[in-house]
Amino acid sequence: MLHLLAVCTGNICRSPAAQLLLADELDGSVEVTSAGTHAVVGSPVAEPVARRLDGLGLDHSAFTARALTPGLVEAADLVVTMTSAQRADVLDRAPGALRRTFLLTELVQLAEHADPALRHGTDDEARLRSLVASAGRVRAVLGTVRARDVEDPYGRDDAVHERVLDELRSSVSRLGRALRA
């Protein structure tokens, strides 16, 4: 089983939403968890995000925020961050994770541009492992990947929360389609 770790700042908005969306999109060969670089440890999903997840039928009732630790990063096969600053923070804590840590938006672009032969496999674990292993080659072909940070909606109005959740939903859906193309 592949362990995917989603990372944001507080672990109450973006990364729990990404965790639940990815777990819903990917098959049972991938375990998805999340953590925050400055987590609000023990907190549930923030109310504006929880409301939107409820609307999607995604159960967040068992979720509690947790802090990012080097051990969590080292145990993950794939780390997905929401921003480049979070990626840098992950790598400060666990430099050995360099080749398996990506911005979510970067991972989507790499998946969409990877050679379909590299995405072989009968399950999402195999496809993601192949994608991570081939990321350097895909980057060489693409050149600089212009991955965007996923905006932090915390403390912002409903329109921002809606926009961020839409972006996460779109990214996760695109990743799923690209893995299975």
C-alpha cells in the first residue's frame, strides 16, 4: 500500500480537504493522511470547509488535525503540499524526501504530461509509484513546471473557501484521470 501525506499549514482546511478528496478519488491501494506545518493539533476540520465536504458527501467526523513531524514524512511514500513554502518546510524536516515531495498542482501537471507507458499498473499505488519514479524525466521534458500554490482560505470569506475547494476538487479529479489515461 502506498502512503500519501497531504500537507498544509494548520491541517484544518486545505490538507484535510485534499486528504478526503484524494481518498475518495484513489483506489484502496493508497492510504491518504494529512498533517500541518503549524497544525492546530486536535482540531476538527474548519467549519466552512466541513460544510462544503458535507455537501460532497465526504465524512470528516473522525478527522483531527496533527502536526507534521520528520517521522510522518519519512513514513510517507508520497508527500503532497499546498504551497512551495510548505514543500520547503517538509524538506527542512526530512531532506531525504526530496524526490517524493511535490506541490499538488505540480504532481497533477507531471501526471498529465508523463508518458502513458510510465503509468502502467493495475492500481493507483503502482501508477503513483511509477509517476514518482519518472518525475525527473518528465521534468526534463517539460522544463520548469509552473506549479501554483493553493491559496489558504483560513479566516477568509465563503467565496475564498468555495474557490479553494473547487481548485482542490479539480486538481484531484485531474490527477485521477491522468493516472488512468
